[in-house]
Amino acid sequence: MRVFLAAPFSECIGADSGLVREDHRRFLSLIRAGLEEAGCTVFLAHEREEWGANLMVPEVCTLLDLEEMGRADVVVAVPGQSGGVHMELGWASVLRKPIILLLDPKQRYSPLVLGLSSVALVETLWADSTEKAVEAVKKAVRRLAAKRARFEFS
């Protein structure tokens, strides 16, 4: 299963280094590893742009991200307050992609993020630690893969 992993990017770039902060990079790397352990292929724009070392111009990264979204079977989103992730959630819902929404109970979210399940196929996961987030996402993609397998015909 192809996963589009959507997570804050620009706002997580350190002013001093010009690179994604180490805590955010570690979190995303662990989520990615968990998805791969569950048998998924993962697209993560942060890696394509070398964690900030090779940022693309907006007109290029937007087009490439939309193309990747079109190829994805599922979107795993860590929205935070990111306008980019909110845009990607809009694309996913219009493209009818299943969405696994990973939320932190210590954060506040837009009502449009919290209400996304009224217009799209969304599984919302609440996790207050990286370890819980990784396990929850792995279980969710395995559930989704099992559902998909029941409806595939040879």
C-alpha cells in the first residue's frame, strides 16, 4: 500500500540550521519506519527535499506533492497547525483517499480538521507519545489493508 505521509514542514525548519528540527525528523522517521514495517511504501516530501537542505520552489513542490497524492492509496496526516497539511487533507478528501488522522490530545485543532470525517473516509487516532503514535498508525494501516483485500478481485 502506498502512503502519502503529510506532516508540517516549513514551520519545523530551524532558523539557525535551515533544516527540519531533529525532534520532528526523529518523529517522522519513526512513523515512516512503522509504516514500512506494516508493509507500506511511503512518500514523505521532507525526505525528497532532504529535510530542508534542498527545498523546492512552491510551484514545483506543490505540483509534485499533488501528483504523489494521486498515486497514494492512503494518506497518513499529522496536521498540527500546518497550512500545507490542511491543503493536503483537502486534496485527499476531494480525491476520495482514505485518511488516517494522527492527533495529539495536548494540541488544539481546527473544527474543519476535527469534522473531516463528515466528508471523507477518516480514521482519527489520538496519541500522546511517539511510541503510541507509531503503534496506532501501524494498526490502522493494517486494518485498512485487510479491508481493501476483502474487496480486491483477481
